[in-house]
Amino acid sequence: MGIVHGGELCLMKESKDIASQYNIMIIGVAIDLEGENQQSLTTCDGLIKYMDGLRLARQDHIQKPSNLQIV
């Protein structure tokens, strides 16, 4: 399992494509920025999506010690 995060479709898509080559399940961690024409990739196996004002909560979630590999 891996976690992918990023502010652009290209980063999330590239990570998803690499993970699928190795049969790794991915969970996307995104911020809802559709109002700014920046959409999140929603085709991950799982998606955690924060509202725009919750950037610090998202960073805290990503940075917590974990045994998950970061893809």
C-alpha cells in the first residue's frame, strides 16, 4: 500500500501509474481546489480529500509516523 499526495494531476497520475505497474494499492491525499481549476485525481483505490482551508490538517495526516510506504 502507498500514499500519494500532490497538488497537480500529473504528480498523482504518475504515482498511480507506477503503483499499478507493481500492483500497489494507493490512497490519494488531496485538497479540494476545484474552484481554482485544480482537480484531484479521483481514480485512486482510496481518496482522503480535505477542504481548501484544511491544509495543515492534511500535512499533519501525511507526516504522522506510519509504516506505509510513500509512493
